[in-house]
Amino acid sequence: MLRKVSIILCLVICLIFLGLFTLEFLDKKEGETFYKNVLPSSNIKDINKLENEYEGATGYIDIPNTNISYPIMQGEDNSYYLKHLPNGDRNKMGSIFLDYRNNGFNDKNTIIYGHNFNNGTMFSDLLNYKSFEFYKNHSNYKIYTSDKVIEVAIFAVYIADATKDELPINFESTDFDDYLDMVLESNLINSEVSIDSEDNLITLCTCSNGSWKNRLIVIGKVLN
């Protein structure tokens, strides 16, 4: 009798896990299908269309020869777009999104977040920047907004402790120099990009494999 109950219990547990796996698979497929229909473009008129179609859209990020080519959203906090697509549908893939504290792309440090998945979607390719060879071939990218094209040159990649304070947005001049010193001391790549206190930054952030406490940070300076 006990053996029969154990077998039934095991079957129930297996069915539950199978159901959860199926739901997660379908959720990701729905997200992938959505993003395949949102095409990248350097045409500012198309960015205007994107912003008109999706409330919260602020631009489009495109890193050439990677899978990172997505709309950039911005919400009232940094939680909503972790679990929502640009059209508002709840989905595990979420969106690429701007820190809610940022004033568009006009701050000293503009921060953009995104998940990464084993299927290579969203910010998964950011993990490759820990390799200098990958960095050399993907050191520059662009962000398209309704009124400008922002060119970015990556100069630093490091691992941050997600349990500490939020990444900074604006600085006093001395604080910015201290921040740059910290970034460069933690830098995993040897970049030839010059950086000083007059530069504005674009920071890309995703979870770092190995621990939920860590974040992979990819920082570039605005060239224009």
C-alpha cells in the first residue's frame, strides 16, 4: 500500500514539474514571437512609430553582430518591465528598460537593464564581454531615440554586488572621478578608450551567472 502511495505521489510531483516546465517554455516562446515582430531600425521615423505604439518606449538599442536589438522601455519603477513585454503582456522575458530615475538619456550615467536567458535572448550576449576577444569585435553600439542617435564606446566590464546601493545616476565632479577609479580598478578588459570627468556614460546591466547577488556591468562613454 505504501509503495503504491509513493508511486502515485512521485507521478503527481512529476506532472507538476512537467506542467511548470511547459508553462515556462510557452511563456518564453510567446516572448520570442513578440520580439521577432519588433524589427530594429536606424530610421528615426520608425522610432517615433515605436514610441507611439508602445507606451513607455524611449528608444531602441542595437549592438551589431549580437542578439541585442530591442526596444528600450521605461516604467515608474525598476520592477514592472522585469516581467512585462513592451505591449504590457506579463511575460518572464520582460523588456530591456531604462532606470526609472533617468531623465531620458540626458543624465551623467544612463542605466539600462535586461534579463539574460540560456536561449541567447535579451541581454545574454553581455555575458560574452568578459572575453576580451568578444569585446574587441563588439566595442561600439548605438541607441536610437526619436530625436538623436547615440553612439557608445564600451570601456569597462565588471561584476557588481547587487545587494549594495543602486548604481549612481548623477554625480558631483569629485564623486564621478571616484566612481571612474572604482570602475577601472574592477575592469575585466583592457580598453584603449580614453575616459574623463567630462564624459557621459551608458551602463548596461544584467544578472551575472553564478550568483543572484551579482550583476554584470558593461559601461560605455557617449561619443556624440
